Amino acid sequence: MLIHFYKYQGTGNDFVIIDNRSTGILLSSKQINHLCDRRFGIGADGLMMLTEHPHLDFSMKYYNADGNESTMCGNGGRCLVAFARKMNIIGDSTSFMAVDGQHEAILSAPEWIKLKMTNVEGIETSGNYFYLNTGSPHYVTFVEKTEDLDVYNLGRNIRYNERFSKEGTNVNFIELINEESFNIRTYERGVEDETLSCGTGSVASAICAGLKLKTDTNSFSVHTQGGDLRVSFEKINDQLIREIWLEGPANFVFEGDIIL
């Protein structure tokens, strides 16, 4: 089977994208895992299918690098919006469907995407960590220096501990710089390793930073390993956050054909 694909990245979080509006391609978990493999395939943190939707501009289907269909991916959503614009499916704004519901996005520049995320309802806190769902589940903890961390082992231990092992969780380590910015490193389930950036993790961490600082700050500059993002939100109370926007670059890398 010959597949035409596109490669995109958002602050180093990279994705294989397939335009599946008319091709009807069905891939197994093994095939998706192969395409995402960095030595034997194209190489990516995940794979997305763009498909038609009866009422909205398109639908997004996201798979982790392990080949399993997953929950919402913020950087992936931004990259898919940039791809939809490249394919002339949309103009400077869009509404599309993802696994966690409908999303809006605004293209303020060809490669700068502002994506509206789902509301957050219910935030678990205990000691030095927060646990919440921003379209995907996230564990957030605060550290002194992100640069000194063994993210792979620390993240893996949390992701597979008794509390989270069944469904898994993404694990975020954040270092506050000031009241409006922080550094972040993330271990992602499904990739089972650190990624250069995580959109839903950046959103979760910004919300948690706002809660921890106990200020009125509702917008954060997020410094990931792969570049900078911005997250803004409206806090109703400590358990309800709405009007959440994730913005940052989404860049085309290359396209090609591969035989499976």
C-alpha cells in the first residue's frame, strides 16, 4: 500500500498527517507504530488522520506513536489546522471535531495557530502535584530546575505507579521563572518518553501555575524544549477553567510517499 503523507511539527512535537477525506485508508496499530518509528519509519510523536465532518470543516483522529488511538493533542490540533489551511480546506479560522469535542482555531499568521481547548472541570491536588484533564490526562509537579531532571525515569515511575498505571497519564515538570512564565519538560504516555513539547501539558501546567501562584495571572509564556507557546484562560474558580487558548507555531516539514 502506497501512502502519501505530510510531516508537521509544533515546537518540536512532530506528527505524520494523512489526508483521509477520500482515500479511506485504514491502518493497524502496528502500521502506525512503524510509520512513527524514528529509525525504520518516517519518525514522529504521533499520527493524525484528517477526515470529513458533516457540519464542521473537518475531523481530527489522533494516534500515539505506539499505534493506539489517543485523546486530544494540542500541538497536533494546531498542526492539523495549519495543514487544513495548506490544503485550502479552511481560511483564517475554523471549527473542527476532535475526540474531546468541537474546537475553534484562528490563524493569525500562516504558521501561527491559536487553538481553543475544552473547559477544565475538576482539578485534583495533593502535596506538590496537580492532576487534571485538558483533553488528555496530566500530572503536574513543580521543581527547582528542569534542566537537571531525569525526565524519562521520573516520568515513567509516575506514569506506571499504582495510581495511574491502568489508563496512564502524561507527566509535566515545571519550573516557575516569574508570575507570567515557566519552563516545562514532559513525559508523554503513548510515546513513553520525553517529547520536546506537549500542548495539552502546557495548558495543564499554565492552569496549575495560576492556581499555585494564587494571583490573577491568566496568561503564561511556556518555554518547552522545542520552543515557546502561550496559554491563556479564564478562571471561574479552583475547579472550573474556561476560555482556554493554546497558541504557537505549527510548521510544515516535508511530504512524501511511503510503502507499507
